[in-house]
Amino acid sequence: MPRYIIEREMGEIDLSALEEVGRKSNEVVAGMEGVVWIRSYISEAEGKIYCEYEAPNPEAVYEHARLAGLPVTRVSLVAMEVDPSMFH
């Protein structure tokens, strides 16, 4: 399954609303075949959230965001995953 990194321009991030946003995202994912939310990284300093998803195509990523009420600044297809253990 293709993997994507989604960049979301959030402006000021309200961490108190994070639980509600996460629940809504999970609710939408549950109704979409082949879409999996893997993890997200929050940068309060930049006002951005970077999310990692598996999805059949970029259109599914955009549809998830639309249904969850989340902004999408950029969707990038991950070509390869590397980690430090591969370079010893």
C-alpha cells in the first residue's frame, strides 16, 4: 500500500482540541477502505502537523481530510523508508 506524508498548515495549534480532532480522524478512517493513519508529528513553532498515512492513492488522502475537516497543504508519496540501522 502506498504511504504518504501530509503537511497541514494549522496556524496556531490548539493542543486542547487535539483529542477531538484525533477522534474525528479515526472515525473517518474507520469508514474508508485502505486508509490507515500511522502517526503524526506536531510542530507548534511552525504551526504545522505532519501526518503519515497509508492510502490507495492521493485522492483518498484528500477525501479523508475533507471528511475530517482537516487542511492539506501538501501530499508527498514516500518512495522509500530508511533508518540508521541500515547504515552500519
